[in-house]
Amino acid sequence: MSDRYLIYTSDRCSYCVKAKKLLRSENISFEERSLNVDTNKQYLVDNGYKTVPQIWNHRGEHIGGYSELRQFFIRTIWEGKEKDL
């Protein structure tokens, strides 16, 4: 297992930009995998993911997209409180 989050992204994806900004705001390191690489795109297709970003935490647990990442942070890091970025 990695100590970093994993995020699949694509060019011109505003939610991908927001997700990366959110991770950076919490000083969470991440590995970004671009859909410009065919094997990355194929992985998402083969596993039924249709949108980006797709995010996994440092334990390899799938979180989902940007909205799910915010909810995950509210439940864990932010202790039940919203946070403005």
C-alpha cells in the first residue's frame, strides 16, 4: 500500500482541479494518473468507472469523485464540519 492518495484525472476537468486543490489544502500527497495514457483510461473502463476524478485513499479504499472526497473529509479529517477553500 502507498502512503499517497491516487487520483485519475483528465484534461479540462474542473472537478479534477478541485479535487487536487482539496488534497493539497490538507497536505495530502497523491499520485495523478491521466486519462491521456491509454492504460489508465482502460483501467477505469474495465472497472466500470465512467467519470473523473476517481480517487482512492492511502489505504487503497475507493472514495469516488470530488463530492465524495469532500464528504470523506467531513467525516474524517474535518470532524463533521464543512470547510471553505
